[in-house]
Amino acid sequence: MDFLEKARIRITHWISHNDHHLEEYELFAEQLEDAGRLVAAEQIREIVRLNARCGDCLRTALRDLQNH
């Protein structure tokens, strides 16, 4: 297996891992909000937004690797 194939596998794994964390973070933000911790919930939601952007970057990188 060459380096680029390994890179595609690694990035695919990272995308899946990141998506799983996004789900966990959003659930946690909801729980914090339900507990009345609005500032903490908003900070976790900011993490969701930032990690979603990371996921976009990973997907762009993967598309580039798949096109070559």
C-alpha cells in the first residue's frame, strides 16, 4: 500500500472520528443547557462549529487525494 492510499485511509478515519465527536459535543451542550449552564453550553457549541469546519477541511483534503 502506497503513502497516498494510507493517507486516504487515515483521513477517512479522522472524518468518522470527528463526526462522532460532533454528535457527542452537541448532546453535551444540550445537557448543559438543560442544567442551566448557558455559557458552558455556548462554548461547547462553538467547539461544534470549529470541529465542523475541521471536518470540511478533511473532506476537501480527501477529495483532492481521490482525484489524483
